[in-house]
Amino acid sequence: MPIPPDWSQNLTTFVAEWKRKSENGEYFGDEYLGDKPFHRFVVVDRVESWDSFLRWIDELNDRWVFRGQREASWSLETSLDRAVTREQSSLNSYSLWHLDRKTEMQPLLYRFRQYAHTYLTPADERLE
């Protein structure tokens, strides 16, 4: 399944509307928060057979794709998001906070650079 042709425009419109409402101090409910906008950012496709999967991969024309996770409704989080998020809960409370991204990013970036060459083509080498 190729990406819908209007996906980029729909996403741009959604983000512009969120920015406009935020800057004007308008109330916009929870439609922009948490997992609510997930379907606007992520294209979900399921295949029924290996042959269907191979046809789908051919349509991607060597573009990168997220391999997925068990539940399509889960939010996508980067390794950095997972590395900096901390949660604590007790019987009467729940806390969520984030560590300093810059500090936590250094070891992740180092590890990425160690292994990236195994996934990149010569044309991608300029990403260093």
C-alpha cells in the first residue's frame, strides 16, 4: 500500500491548525494530545500473505519503513524517547519526567554510528 497522496498535505494542515490554536490561546481539547492524533501521522497497513508483503515492499522503491510493533494503536517512540522517560507510581500518585536529552543522546548516537554503516548504501554515506 503506497502512502496516500494527500498524507503530507493533511499532516501539514493538522500541524498548522494546532500551531495557530496554540499561539492564539484557543482551547482545542485533547484532539492534539497523546495518542489521539496517531492516525494522522502514521500509515498502518496489514498484509494477509507473504506474497502480499513482497508486493507491498516493491511499492516502497527502497524507501525506509518502520517495521511495526505488536499493537497499531501504540504510539511510536524513538530510542531517545525511551531512554529519557522515567515513570514512578505508588498507591496514591503517578509521576512522569524526562532526563536531559542531550546527555542521554551521546551514548545512543555513538552506538548508532558504530552500526549504521551496515545499513547504509554508498549514496547514504554523506549522512555522517
